[in-house]
Amino acid sequence: MVDILKDGLNLSSYRGYLSKEQEFILIDLKMQVNNLSEEMNYPLHKLLNDFDYLRFLRARKFKIDDTMKMITNYIKWRVENKVDQIFVNLHINFDFLS
């Protein structure tokens, strides 16, 4: 892999600068996350975009198995901590503004 530097930032693992191998890994990750989302009945594949997928991949040096383990733990954490319910159950009294 050739490092592509711009303003001191290594862009070689960012969208538009990916190697062919990294592109294939990104596509594979998206398919695996889609399957995992269906298995866990959690719509993570609808919440993530390419930037998010690449963030996970960079964190695990583009190792797909390690990245999937990280994403699985991320989903479990979101479910256990009811992250998606925070704003649904949030009730703010704005009376103090009047």
C-alpha cells in the first residue's frame, strides 16, 4: 500500500484513496454487517455510512474478523445501554423558559 499524504494526514485508508484490496474489504464488511443486523434484529446497517465503516476498519487495521468482533460488541453495547431509546424517553420541561 502506498501512503498518500495531504497536509500531514495519511489518506491511504480513506474513501477515494483506498487500494483495491481495501475496497473489497469494505464491500465484504458491509455485507457482513447487513447479515449481522438481520441476525441480531438491529438496523445498524441503516445507521452506518462508508465513513463509519472505514473508521471501524482503520481501528482494526483492515482485519475483517477483528472489525466484525468490534462491531458486534458495539451493537451489544448499544442494546444493553438502550442508546436508541435515549431521545424516545427523554422528557424535557421547558416551562423554565417562560
